[in-house]
Amino acid sequence: MAITQSPGRLSGIDAARGIALFGMMSTHVFPLYLEGSSEASWIGATFSGRSSALFALVAGIGLALLTGGNA
């Protein structure tokens, strides 16, 4: 089964949105700090703040394309 995409979709934007969602879910599910210390875990160091910023950026790009930014 081949994966087909509608002609108006940009796969890079969809991939960035997926990564941002994965990062935001990771920061809500997994601990951000190591137990008993103030040192950040690898989830906290990697995704904390960056995933929400990426999601906001991708949302802005989506709005720009929706309002005719590609035309």
C-alpha cells in the first residue's frame, strides 16, 4: 500500500508538527528532572520549551500558507 498525499500538503511542515507534538507529550509524561536532584533529565534537556516553540512556529507557517502566503 503506497502512502499518497493530497497535492496541497507539505510533508516537511507535517513532520515538524509531529515532532513538536511528540516533544510536548514527552514533557508532560516523563519527568523533567532526575529524581532527588536539580539536574535535568535528557527529556527535560532536549524537549523542554523547544517543542512548544516549534509548534508555535509551525502554527504561524500554517496560518501564513492558509492566508495565501504561497501565492
